Amino acid sequence: MPMHRAVPRLARNPLDALVGFAEEAGGEVVRVNLGAFRPYLVSNPAHVQHVLRDNAANFLRDGKGMLWRPVKRLFGEGILAEGQVWAASRNTLQPLFTAKRVDALVDGMAASIEESVARLDEPAREGRVIDVGAELSKIVCGAIMRVLFADRVSVPEALRIVNAQNTIATAIVFRLLVPFVPNAIPMPGDRPFRNAVQEIDDVLLPIVRASRARGDDGTDVIATLSRASDADGRPIDERQARNDAVAMFATTTETTFGVLTWLWPILEAHPHVAERLYDEIDRVVGGGPVRRAHLAELTYLRMVLEELLRLYPVGWLIPRVAAGPDVVGGTRIPKGADILVSPYITQRMSQFWDRPQEFDPERFASPRAERRHRYAHYPFGGGPHQCLGQHLFYLEAQLIVATILSRFRFRLHDPAIPEPQVAASLRPKTKVELTLLHRDRATV
């Protein structure tokens, strides 16, 4: 993709441009000429599988890679590293996210979510407009701080971290768009980035230090990291414990409220989807609290979540660096090359999806979903670095949506579906504001 064609399109609309480049290449590997930065765009599911799983050892999350440099400034070495550092962190944290353990957390999550949603009764009675993204952040933080962080981080403290993460996600864009600029050269967004990282450290570092000093024997994230060892059996240092605590906070919070913020305008735009979802929740849950036993019956809700993740994957960009030469889909990849893999791109391509721009949960009805390539839909990444929090997301998101919609209906302040914003994680460009209506008083 020559520079004179690539740069103007990326300047106008980066996300649409990247999807367009992949479509025009017919899903083949395409090199995008951006001057000093010439990444290889990999979009075909079979090629994605090669990069993320089959030959993952050759495609690294390299801190020296242009796109990884700004990310590593926040997360440092740990679960987002490679090699022995990553393996040690993964071995420490993975037991916290097994299906068996996460399933055991459902009752605690359900109780916390029910308490948080009940507090929305007041704005509903008053007819007050709410920022649904902000409210979802409170709900998610309340649940995750209770079940994974043992309330070591209060909800107000967690929201400070969320606000800092929001600042970082947009401040980092300048570095993502011109990744060849060295960190030593000042760029717009650098100061807000540094201030936001300091805000996160102000909250988390004292908690990590206190836990390490006590020698905690708890089973929450912080206590587990306070006892963690490296590949040689030595206790990890404070910095790595901090890095993994930050990564786990982001992993377990941002995806859920990020994805669910899109739900409300989507339901407004697709009343047949909304009606079917309401009917399922009313039938399964009724007006009572949502419980563990309900989740297996909320099959249409699960399909809605899958389709939301298809169109709006929070982790939209998965950069890699080639440790050695390789061939991907017939294209020679030299050592040191930057590779761009993106769920957002693959999941919106007409080569792999029928009517890709339409919201259609029926795509995920069996057996249609079973015929699809495993890496046509990979919102949580894949291979050895697949997101640990995938199972947690589905359970928590189901609990949140079912709890809200068993109690309320809603009216959007602006029914338009927001455009996605290019940032470190995918998010709406504008707030989603709505008024909640008690279900028994609403006309749907």
C-alpha cells in the first residue's frame, strides 16, 4: 500500500482505512508504507492463527517494537512481556482465572452488581440523564474490587485508576500514530500520560507494598502477586508486582464496561434484537435477582455479547515483532518487521463475514458459528497470550446486562450509534447518555 494512498486515508479515518487496506488486498498480507514505519497488516484468519498461535514464538510482544514502546511505558515487564518474565507472571496469575475459580466468584459478583444497579433507582425515579459508561465503570469496579482484589482497592480508588486509564488511552494515540518517533522526543500527550501513570501508582503501589510487607496468604490478585516468584524461584521485585497488578486491573475492568457502553445505542437501533433480549431476560430472570443458575439459560444474551465483541473489540490492535524471518500466507517477513494483527479489521471483512457492518447476533447461533474459522472472531487474542479474563468477561457482562434489563428499560438522549475512537483501546468517540425507566412503568 503506497504511502501516497495510505497516509491520506489513515488521516481521514484510521479504522476504516485499515479495514479498507485489508479488503483491497483480499485478505492477503499487505505492507503499509508510512515512510519510516512500514508494518505488515495480517488479516486472514489462517494467517492470524500462524502469527498468534502456530508460530507465536517468532512473533513477539517486543518492547523495542515501535508499537509496543508506548504500551510498555505503562505496563512494563510482567504478564505483557515475553520469555521467562511472561511465563512466571502467567503461571502466577492463571490459577486465578480458571473456569472453576471464576464460576465460584459468580455469586459474589451477582450480589455486588445487584447492589450497584439498585442505586440507579434514584436517577430513574427523578428522570435524570446518566452517562451509562460512567455508571458501568462503577458497577464493574464494585464487582471486580470485591471478588478479585478483596476490597483492597476501594471503588473510589478504582475509579481514579479508570479515569487515569481513560487519559492514557487517548494520550498514547500520538505515539501510536507516529511510532517511529523516539520516546526521548517530546510529543503531545506525553505529560497527561505521565501524570496518569503517576495517578495509578499513587493508588496501587502503597497497596502492593503493604501486602508484600505483611506476607499475605490471601487468594486475591494483590496477595497472589506479593508471594510470586520468578523463573528461578526468587521473589519478584516490587516493580513487576506493580506491573502485573496494573495489567490485571485493566484486563478485568476495561473490556466489560468498554464493550457494554455500545449495547444501548445498538439496542435502540435494532428493536427486534432488544425485544428478543427483553423477552429472554424476563422469562429467565423475571423481576428477581440474577443468579448463577440463570446464566446458562441466557443464550441470546450471550449471542448479543459475541456480536458486540465482533464489532467493538476493546483490544482492537495486537502488534507483534518478527524475531526471525518467516513466511506468512506466501509473503516473506524479514526479521525485525512490525506486524499488525487486529480483531477489529478481521471481524469486519466481507471475505470472512456476511454483511459485516450489520449487527446480527444470529451469526453466533450454532451450527453457523461452528463453521467459522477459529480466528475469524478473536476479540480476546489467541495462542499463548490469549487474555486470561475471557471467561470472567462473559459471566460478568451477562450478570450486568440481565440485572439492569430485569429492572429497567431506557430512553437514549441521542439515539445515534457513536463512532469508534482510535485509542489504545477501542471506545466511543462520544458519551452514551440515557434515562432509565422502571420496567413496570415503561412502554417498550
